[in-house]
Amino acid sequence: MTNDITTIGVDIAKHTFHLVFANQQGKPIQRKQLNRSKFKELIQTLEITTFALEACGTSHYWARTIQQAGHKVKLINPAFVKPFVMSNKNDFNDATAIVVAANQPTMRYVSPKSTEQQDVLMLHRIRERLVHQKTALINQIRGLLAEFGIVIKGGAKNLINELPFTLEDAENGLSPLGREQFYLLYQDLKQMDQRLNEQSLKIETLAKQNPVASKLQKLPGVGFLTASAITASVGDPLEFKNGRQFSAWLGLVPRQNSTGGKNILLGISKRGDSYLRRLLVQGALTAIARTKGNDSQVTWAKKLRQAKCTQVAAVALANKTARIMWSLMAHDKEYQVM
């Protein structure tokens, strides 16, 4: 039966793995439940075949492990697997849906990420958590100060700079206990701000060392954060047929609700990684507001802003930027200002 197996669908978890084996026709012929050590042993001892997994947590680690053993790996977006789940949802039905999806001729796959790419993405996730925590702490400090009638000008820097003077002001009505607690919050805020700056510096340093990320930063509205996140998230740019498909992967193209030969376009699909999409749109907003010169892309976006609105122009520019990014990465080109 081993010789008949061409594809193995795996529903991965922390400790228990459910496998469904399929033959050349894509028909499931066997299934197994293995623990973590037994699954690793199977990977090393099985004849060369194809493993199919959902692109979810730990999938990139397993993809690298499977590839090192000489097997082929297909990572599938969970949204593309869901339509193939038959009847009730359970682990074996999920594994069956994965192996069926992997045998579809038009299925699109996710490139396994390298350890280096996951390192960079880890830095981004930690930085994003620090940003949220810093914002929450600032809001808490401002809210508590307001309860005592103290209002500090907006902006994180203003709060960090003015809070020490507020604590030293003996006439503002704060009690000794209140001053002590606000001082502790101030220390927390300073430490968090320092940690955030250190995290950003690490990302910037790695982006400078990466030739592809350095190339992308020449585009208007693309800084080290966007360039670093894009290069770490994209495995092989040639897996996308063209720039539009790459932009669709980022959720920057319109949704369709077409029927009867009538094309109806709605708002952007917002599929894919919301973090990447937000960086591109925020960068486009900055480019429209601050970029000077004769860059044709920004000039076009500024004209669109006059005809539509700023947000529409920013999303449209982000869409164009994503397509140019794909071209630079896929064809190893340098950005030329036009």
C-alpha cells in the first residue's frame, strides 16, 4: 500500500497528528493518528512523497522538517481547505479535506518560510505588541490624570516629557500616594518606550542588511518596517503570477459580486495579512502628504485625492506600490522614479 500513496494530508497540532493517505487518483485509502515523536519518525522513514498541511501555527517548522527529509510540501491557506470539509468537523475530516484540496489542479499554495524570515516576523510581532501595550499605558495614565483635573497635550512624547514636571508641581492637588503611583507608571512608560526603540532599531538594521528590503525602501511611502515585513512574509515572489495577484494576496483589490455578465466591484477584499496591508496604506498616506518631487505614482495619487478622497487615494497608491514591489522582487529590478 505504501507504493500507492502519493499524498498525505496532515492535521497538525501540538501533540497529536491526524494523517490521511491518498493514492494517485486523490482518493483517501488509509488514515492514522500519531504522536509527535512517531510523526517525526514517519517523516524520516517513509518513501519520498508529498505532504499537505494547512498554513497555520507551526506549519512552517514542519514544512522545513519534511523538506529536509526529501519530501515535497504543500502548504494550503485554511480558507481554501474549508470548502472540502465534509459532514461534521473533526481532526480526520480536516485531514481528509486537506488531502482533497491538495489534489485540486487549480489550488494555490503558500511558500514555507525560512528560519531567518520567521526571526524577522517575530521581531515585528513583538514590536506590534509593545506598540499596543504602550498605547494602553498612555491611555491609562491620561485617564487617571484627568480624574485629578490634569490634562497634558496630546502625543506620547509630550506625555513622557511633561509628566515629570507634573509630578514635581506641588500645587496640582496630587496626594503623595498619587504621585508615587504616577511615578511608577512613568517608569513603566519609559522602559516600554526604550524597548520599543530597541526593537525598531533591530528591524531597521536587518532591513539595511537585506538587499531586497533595501531596494524596496526606494519606493515612496515604503520605510524599513514595510520593506522588512514584506520580504519576510513573501517566500518566492514568482509563486504569484503577476503584480495584481500579489496585491490580491494582500487584500488591496476590489471584491467582486458579478453575475449574468455584469461586473460589480465592491470595496477592497481585506484578505491576507492585515499588518502588511496597514503598513502599505499608512505609508501611502505619508507619501501623499509629504513626498515632494515628480514621482509619477504620488502625483497620480494626489490627483485622485482631489477627485475622490484621501483614503481612496491612499488605498489606490498602496495597491500600485504592492504591484511595483512584486515586479522589483520577481525580476530583480531597481525602482526608477518616473
